[in-house]
Amino acid sequence: MTERRIDIVSGQEPPTCPRCRQEGLLLARVPYGWTNEGGVAVEGRNGVVLCAACDTDTPYAAQLITWFHVHGTVEAGHSEEFLRLLAEWAEQISVPPLDRQRLETEIEQWRRGRAART
Ligand SMILES: [Zn+2]
């Protein structure tokens, strides 16, 4: 298993969450790779925003969000704990964009279904 490199993109301004347009906690560039229909390996990097509002239901994101609540910013240091949480979270989100689109559609449908029941 090769180690996947996750880049934390830092800037003057906090990242904007593409989903709710609020300030996100973290912008990371996560590598992804899969084989397309022609058998060609496709690799790239996906910019992903961790958002305290949108990611509460994302696997492993809650722990990372809690970390930010406790420590404030990544500036506090890339502690081992932080890197572990980041890696676990990134593992969940780095699926191919096409699958991700389908996943998000399913999540959306699930949310609507849940909202309808309550
Ligand atoms: Zn959001």
C-alpha cells in the first residue's frame, strides 16, 4: 500500500464551503486514482473543503471537526493525532468524482427521506 499524500492548502482567507457558502475549516488536496473504461489509469487531485456545517454526517469528519474546535487552526501544529484524523477523513472522501456524484445524490435522497419522516 502506497502512502497517499494529502496537501493542506492554507491561505489568508478561510476556504469557502462549496455546499453552503459558509467558511470551511480546512481545504485539502486529496489524490485520487482509478481505472477508466478504456483501462487507462486516471489520477488527479481533488480539492475538498471540510465544513463544520455540512460534514457532520461525513464518516470520520466529526472527529476532525472536533479537533479544530479544540485546537483552533492547523497552525497549532501537525500533530500525529491531527494527521491520523486527516488521513482517515481523506480516505473516505477520495472516491472518483463520478462515484462521488452518485454518492452525493444518494445522500441527498436519504436526507430528504429523513426530513420527510420527521
Ligand atoms: Zn458547508
